[in-house]
Amino acid sequence: MGKKVFFNAGVKIQDQGGVTIDDGALIGHNVVIATLDHSLNPKHRGNLIPAPIHIGKNVWIGANATICKGVTIGDGAVIAAGAVVTKDVPACTVYGGVPARFIKNIQENV
């Protein structure tokens, strides 16, 4: 856990795969950070599949977003409210939607 990390009300972290949150991250209301998934195969659906999550420096995750297993969110990125992040997010970008997709780049001097 980094320095000056902010968690708003209702944040849920399910950490069986490992979660790293770097300095200055802002985590909005009711965000879910889930390091586990299940197999799609009905015979193996009860098996848990863990993978780590890494949230970079100065990341802002909007309210009600879900961060799924194995995701890395790059430094300075913004995740829009309600997004479901299933893939890595590059630094200094905005991602949103279900599933989350690229919206725009962030100019660092703004």
C-alpha cells in the first residue's frame, strides 16, 4: 500500500491473488477489486483462478467500477465510474464502459 492512498465508502477488496496500490491512488465509492475468477467449464467452475492486480501511482478509479484479476492500471490513469476493467490500462489514459475501453489520453501538464 502506497502513501496518500484514499478509499471512499464501500470499497471491497477480495485479495487472494495479491493487490498492489501505489502512492496517491484515489478509489471511489463501492469500487470492487477482485483477484479471483472461475473457470467457464461447468465441471471446473468451482475452481478459483487467482491473479494479481496492480494499481499505479496517482490512479483515479471512479465510483462503482470493478477491477478484475490480472489487471495492471498504469500511473496517472483514470477509470470512469461504473467501468468493468478486464485488461491492462496504459499510463495517462482514460478508460470506461463495460467492458472498459480506451476513451482518451491524458496530457500530463493539464
